[in-house]
Amino acid sequence: MDMKETLSYLIEAIQSRAPHQVITANPIMVMAALDNPAYKEIMVSAELVVPDGTGVVWAAERGGNPVKERVPGYDLLHELMKEGEHYHWRVYLLGSTPEVIRETASRLQMQYPGVTIAGFRDGFFGPAEDDEVVATIVEAKPDLLFVARGADTQEPWIAKHKSRLGIPVMMGVGGSFDVISGKTKRAPLAFQKLRLEWFYRLLKEPTRYKRMLALPKFAVKVMREKDSVT
């Protein structure tokens, strides 16, 4: 689905009140799924997986099953917030640092006054606190839950507590809160058009290089196994 169709699908999901986990897939997550059966199961069992990374779009095209367009998680978050103004949705924000999450909540509330930021909490908590966190979120009765705890943590956390949370749309948003809060900047439009957002992030955060090593492995795997790419 393209962005417009994705939005229509998620609007219906919220109206139906059925829990939906949305995964914004990129090559690093795909490689993690290939290495970790448990992570793969999380991706396979999600109600919706959208092609966030340009590498995923390229792989789909090379495999002969192209997607309509890239659906970046950052843009999808904002499109959902825009729709939320019409429907007066309630939104809960979970993840990042205390400073970032507070600023993110404040900026989103100002930008989308028709939406209610029903609550927010930073991402610094462990399994022992999960029950408390889940209970707090359920009490807030959100229509959407955005989680920013890193791909290795946020997707498993949502999947584990999906049925208890019972929220219509639960989506991992990675570093989106950092950008929204102003802590970091999104890649310039030129990098976006060239599909080089990953390279811009690497230039800004050289410490990400270990994670980025998955990208060439992903490219090689796609080129070698293009006939079995799905």
C-alpha cells in the first residue's frame, strides 16, 4: 500500500478497535529477523509491515514484487497525527529520555491541537516495571501508541504486551522523537530524494557504524537470492 492507502487502513483499524501492531521495516530489521527466529516471528505476526527503509523498497523491486512507494515511519506518524485532529484521537508516547519525551509531547500537542496527548513516559524501565507501564497506558485509553525504544526493543515489547494493551494502532517509531523534539535533525531533502538518509545519519552519528554493517550484507543477500526475496 502507498501512504494514502496505509492511512485508510489504519483509520479503519482504529474505528474497529482491534489491536494492530505496525512495523516500519528497514534492512537492519530484516537482517535481524533472518538471524533471530523470535524476531522474525514478531515481524511475521504483525498486522501491518510498511516499507520504511529505501533498501526494503529496492529489494522488493529487485525481487520482482515492487511496493507502491516508501512509507517512512516518521512521515506516517505525522500523517496519523493530522488525521487524528479530525477524529480527536488520543495518543500515548513511550520511549527515549525524560527530556526528549517531554519536549516531543509538548511540540506534538502544539502542532496538532485537535489530538489529545493522553500521556507519555520515557523508555528507561525494565521488565520488572512492564506491568506498571502497561496499566498506566491502558488507563489513558489511547487510540494510538508510539514507542521509541530502538528496533531491538520496541517491536518485541509491543508484541509481548499487544493483547493486554489492546490499542488499535501500536507502532515503533525509532528515533522519531529525537527529531520531533529538536534533539537531532532529519536528513535534508536532497539526501531523502537520493535515498541516502542512512548515510546522513551515519555522518552525524559515526557510532552507528556497527549497526550499519548489516546494510552491505543485506544488499549482497538480495543480489544473490533475488528470486527468493519476498
